[in-house]
Amino acid sequence: MQRFRGRSRARARRFLWETRLRFLSRTWVTAMLLTAGAFVFGQSDQPPPEGQQPGGNDKRKSVLEIEGHQLGDQTLALSAGMMVPLFFDEFGGPAHATNLTLGGMGELQWAAYLSPNVRIGIDLAGSFARSPNDHTLFLMPITAKLAYVLGVSRFEFPLFLGAGISIVRYREWSHVDFILKPGVAGYWRYDTNWSFGLNLVWWLDFQSTTSNQDPSQARMANFLMISPGVFYNF
């Protein structure tokens, strides 16, 4: 009877994590579709310049060229929010639940524009989550980030990818991993200096093994970061 109950609880936990993963995947896809839809709508809804007739020789600025951003412009950004542990993916094997609680995260970013739509910068982030044994997992990624920014009216939709290292610590164990951070964001430009919005970022932490570990223990940790943020443009 106890064995049957244990199997039932294991199935229930697996079903819960599979449900969470499906929900978060749909949220990610929906955010990407909304970003693309807003971009297409903004392109089709732009009025012709004053004195320019529709269908004429229209030399207006593309909607992609965000007014106010030029080569050399810089940004500072701060965001803080929720860390959602998703799953651990064994390379060539099954995925497993992390058994971590919801956690918190924060991030500080600096970037400079290479063109009206492209910026490159550096991110310093930190996150934490608790285990069932009440121990804390810490991650501190340091990444270089490339972003392509779509502009629609007073809204900006950055599509970005960060790559770098992640300093991981759990109890007495610490490690430095390679990390990728693809993401999408939506920001409203309050004025020429300030922007406010929301970030959705998927952290892919590649946890390699040491010389004392079995290579089959290598895996990839998947975390979703949901964070409001503020940009200062100068």
C-alpha cells in the first residue's frame, strides 16, 4: 500500500510539472506572437508624411528606425522579478523536475547602440531559489548581450540573446557554467530618457561535470525569468 501511494504521489508531481511546463511554453509562444503582431500592425498603420500622397514616392523613415536612438547612444537598465524553475534536461536523456521553489532575480544592464535598432552590452544578474531541504541555490550570470529593437509608435520590443558564464553555488558546492539567455521584452517610452516594461527571459545553464564526476551527470538547467524593468537612455 505504501509503495502504491508513493507511485501515486510521483505521478501527481510529474503531472504537475508537465502542466506547468506546457503553460510556460504557451506563455512564451504567445509573447513572441504578440510582439510580431504588434510589429506588423505598426508597419501597416503608419500614415504618410505631411504633403505626401498615398501611393506616391514615399521616402518616409521606416518604422524600424526608432526615433531618438543613434550610434553611440547608451542605456542603463534595472529589472527585478520572479524566477520560475522549469526542469533539468539531460543531454540525450529525459527531463526532470527541479524540485525548487519559485525564486527571485535581479539584473543590471548597460548597452550602447550600434545603429537605431541594434545595441550591444553587458548584463550582471543574480537569482535564487529554495530546495525541499531548505537550502538555497544561487546563480550569478555575467553575459554579453546583443539586442535587435523593433519600434512601434512609443513602444519598443527588444529581441535579444545573451551569452557568458554563470557562477552557481549550492551549499558548499560551487561551479562556473556556460549560460545562454534568449528573451523578448516590451517597453513603453515615457519620454526620450525613460522607458518602462516587462522582460521574459529563458536561462539555459549548461552544467558540465568535473573530472571526479560521471560525464552522464551533465545536464542543462532551464529557468524562466519574468521581471518588470526600467530603462534610462542617455
